[in-house]
Amino acid sequence: MSKNFQGLEKIPRHVALIMDGNGRWAQKRGLSRIEGHKEGAQSVRAVLRAAAQAGVEFITVYAFSTENWKRPPAEIDGLMKLLIHSLNEYEQELHDNGIRLRVMGQFERLPLPVRMRLQKTMDATAHYTGHTLIIALSYGSRTEIADATRKMAEKVKAGTMKPSQINEQTLTEHLYLPDVPDPELMIRTSGELRLSNFLLWQLSYAEFYITDVYWPDFREEEFFHALEAFNGRDRRYGGVDNK
Ligand code: FPP
């Protein structure tokens, strides 16, 4: 049954998701970890659909962190294959809902077939402006901030930027996706209370919603609960409530 997202007063422009618990979901059922990731990919699809329906403009999913390269090669390979398979499966849905695909992270570290598959869909959806799906791949927030700092240092060295011009705004402008607004809501599944090197700079003022539900079980209903919780939050950005 479709949820009444229209009844919600505030809809976050950007929702970031840490999709955790695929492995535990699979283990509980005696399945392989990759089966958990496969079911997790269906949750990405369900959340994408629900977000478009709710009017959320940007969704960022943490699909593969820089630390995930330490996982067994078979699991990494399975995840990369799943990514290609999922893009084949969702592409039409991206077009039907006018969703642009973008990627953030160390793109060049990804296997060539994955890069090619991603690039194809990024190019084919680049003209959509209403909704954006951002997949964080080989992503680490500290690396992103260090890279931004190095880019500015190089400009200072070349004489095109002054040290006095380094501030919050210019640092933001040197991150991977400078034109994307900060997430207002961060959802983490499977109960872990950690940021795991995800969007450390961009999540400074985000509301956090942590649920015990494993990612493969996080579907439209769970997304609706997260938006409901967001509606109940009083966001003051360090100021005082003047009600
Ligand atoms: C964390 O669960 C999940 C991941 C590292 C991978 C997430 C990837 C997907 C859902 C695949 C598809 C993605 C897209 C964008 C199509 P875990 O393995 O750490 O679970 P555990 O903590 O229970 O072991």
C-alpha cells in the first residue's frame, strides 16, 4: 500500500543513507552475504521510488567505502557485479521518474566495466534536474576533505588563490559534488551508532535517524517512518527556538 507522503509537512531536500546489515540479514537466513547485498539492492530501488514520490530531491547511498576494499575479493567482486546488474535493472526506472545518476568517490579505483556501466547511465540521465541518486563508491570522507585541501593548496602555490580565501565555502566548493546541498537527514540501518567516514563535512547539521531494521528490510514503510521522525525534530542549527 502506498504511504501518504503528502501528509508530511516537511520533506528533506537531501537524504543520505548508510545501508548496513546486509550480511547479518543473510546470516540470519543461512544465506551467503552476497544474497544479502542482492536483497539490499532491492531496498535501494524501493527507497528511490518512495523518495521520488515524497518529493525528496537528492538521495545519497553509501554503497562501498574506501575501507570496503579490505573485504574478501569474492565479496568485492560480487558487489561490483551486483552494481552492474542493478544499473541494468533500474535504468528504465531512472528515466520513468526523471532521476539523474551521479557517483561520488574514487571513481578511477573502480574496475573498468563498472566505470563504463556507471558512465553510460550518468550520461543518459545527466539532463534530469528534478531528482538525483548519488552512489558513494570507494568513498571516504577524510580522503574527500584531504583532496579538497590539496586542490586549494595547489591553487595557492600557483598564485590563483590566497590563503585568506580558504574558508567553509571555498572548502565546500572543492569537495566531490560542490553543487549538491548538504543532507538534512541521515538514515543508518541495523542499529550501529557510527558515521563510518561518511559525509563528515556535509552532515554537520543533519538529523540522524537510526533504526535496528537491517537494510534489506528497509523499504517504503521504513522510509516513511524516517520522514515522520524528521518531521518531529526541532532544527535550530545552533540557534534558539523563538516560538
Ligand atoms: C553493508 O552491509 C552494506 C554494504 C557494504 C554494501 C551495500 C551495497 C548494496 C546494498 C548493493 C547495491 C547498491 C546499489 C547502489 C545498487 P554489511 O555487509 O556491512 O552488513 P553486516 O554489517 O551485517 O555484515
